[in-house]
Amino acid sequence: MQPTADPRPTPAHRERQRDEPPPQAGDLICGQCGAGNIPTRRFCRSCGSSLVDARAVPKPPWWKRLFTRRPQQQPNAGDRPARRQWRRPGCLVPLIVIAVVLGVGYALRSHAGEALESVRDRTSKTEQVHAVKVTASSAQEGHPASLAVDGTTDRYWAPAEPGGGEGEFLEAVFAEPVRLVDLVLYPGVAPVAERFLTQGRPREVLVAVTAGDGKVTTKTLRVADEPGKQTFHVPVSDAVRVRLTVRSAYGTGPAKRVALAEAEFFKRR
């Protein structure tokens, strides 16, 4: 009877040689000798052990890689040192990233403020703000500018001269700056259908809102040729004056004038 052969001994754990380069991010670490291997290898390049259960060196996050300097390669003994060349400072990339972020933030600061105000406009309640002074470019006798803000819709403002009314305007002044949100118009002489067509109606109106610092914000409104309330969103902060200028009108004629029954202004609470 032949003696049974001893089982092949398990190879002892080998330590990584000192002159061997350290494992890089993504390398597979051999469980026997600790050598680093590229991810595509199946067996260790140093000891030949299987890399099935080898763990990979994790990659650091991107923000940490920005501040990590690459290791310098040491020259071999007897080699002539390479001529020193200009190298990019290690802090250059982080400084560029910070500068770009600050530049974009500065450029978009106004848009961010407008977006915040828009959200507040949608989530807050509004209330009507009354003008303390109302003037007009001209007015027909018996139809002064004050009738466009008197709280009723059966009386109206009309310019002095008949026709299309191009360039005629109505201007309202507030007692203090407000966050203007909406403008409501009642075109024509009244919201009643029987009277609506008896005079001209504004079709295109240029709204110019003046803020407390003198800045003017303009917006062109397209008014539908139908009686009743029409609401327009005109968001402007610190509004102190609103001018409504007629650009064009419906139903004009030599004996008709452009009429505006009522103009209402709403601010954010």
C-alpha cells in the first residue's frame, strides 16, 4: 500500500515588496500578496493567486480629486534630472471652479430674485390698491379720467377726440410703493353687451410701470373684444405709477371714441 501524498499546502500570505508601486484607484488587491492588479486580470501578476475574491481600491469622490496632487515620479539612480518646466499649480483648478460658480451666481442673481418673487405672487393673497391721483392725456366732456377708477363699470373714460385713440393714455399714481401683481380692465363703455359696441374698445394697450427708483417696466397687453372683466399679470416691485397707453382699438370711427369703463390694480399682501 502506497502512502498517501500530503495535501498541497496553502501558500502563505506574501507581503508586497517595498519597491513595488502602491495600488491605484480601481486596482484589484491580491488577497495573498497585496499587490495591485488592473481590473481585467484574473490572476495576480506577482504571486499568481486567483483574483476572484479580490477587492478593488475605491475611487475618491470628484471633489476630493480636485484637491489631490498627483505623486511625482522619482528619478532612477544615474539618470540626469529632467529640465524643470512650468507646472500648473495644484490650486488652479479649484480656483477656476470657484470663480465660475461665483460668476454664474452673480449673473443670475436678478433672475433668482424674480423667481422668488414669482413664487410669492402665486402663494400670497392680493388686494386692490387705489390710486391717489389719476390723469389722462385728454378727456371727453363728461367722461374724465377719474371715472376709470371710480369703482363702477357703468361710467367710462374716453379721450377728447374721436377716432382710434392711438397715443392716448391714462395714468394712475399710488400713495406708496407696492408689489404690483395684476391689472384688471373693463374695456368699452360698460360690461353690458347692449352698450359695449356703442363706442370703440382698446385692442392693444402698452402698460408702463414706474418703480420708486425710477426704473420703468413695460408690457404690451392684447385685450379681447368682449365685454366684462379681463385680468393681466403685471408683476413689478415697488410700483408707484402705472400708465396705460392705447396702441390700437376695435370699433373705431369718426363719431366713436375709445372707451375704458374701469381699470383696477391689485397688489400682494
